[in-house]
Amino acid sequence: MTAMTSPRPLPQAIARGLRGRCPNCGEGLMFWRYLKVRGECEACAQDLARYPADDGPAYVTILLVGHLFVAPLLFFPFIWQAPVAWVLAATLVPVALLTLLLLPVVKGGFIGLLWALNVHREDAVLHTADALD
């Protein structure tokens, strides 16, 4: 029989992660650089490095930017009527900035989700090993 762990509040963990805070306590910072996750929380010593965000935040960020910024641009006539060079210059800079601003926010929320679901690196390694057998 396995020991029962207390449920981890999903909305609270994601909200804390979106703010760049530890999903466990909400006090410590999650990142020590732009996208580098701290090894452990400075407030509660939660092991933050064990949650494998990998490429998930990048996919979600691209999906958000594509749907919230790029798709609505297609409804404006200047996109279709202006010279291509002008449109590229006017849209690539905001798209790049929005992507770079959203990426750490989404990564924090993603790590909060993984923490709440208790999915960590050892589980990922075990599941991969089982699939290879």
C-alpha cells in the first residue's frame, strides 16, 4: 500500500508559477536567470529542478502568440496592402518581444502545473524506461 500525499492545489500552483514564485510556498523565486530554474526554493527548500518543463512552455507560448497576436493581424487590411518589407518590420519585432515576455511566465505556470500533478523527473525517466522494454 502506498502512502497518501495531500492533494496539491492546481489553480494556486499555476498562479504562483505564472508569477515566477515557488509553487509550494509562493514566497521564493522560481528563476535565478531568464529561464534558469533554481535548484531549490530559497524559502521552503522545495526541489524545483526536478520538474521537467523541457519544450512544453515553448510550444504553449508559440500557440498563444500565434492565436492572440498573429491571427487577429490577418483581419487588418494594412497587412495585405502594405509592402512585405514594411509588414515584416512592423510585425516581427512585436512578435519577438511578446514571445520573449511570455516565455518565462508560461514556463513558471508549466512548472506549477507539473508540481501540482506531482510529475517530476524520476517519473519521466521511469515511464521512458518502461516504454523501451
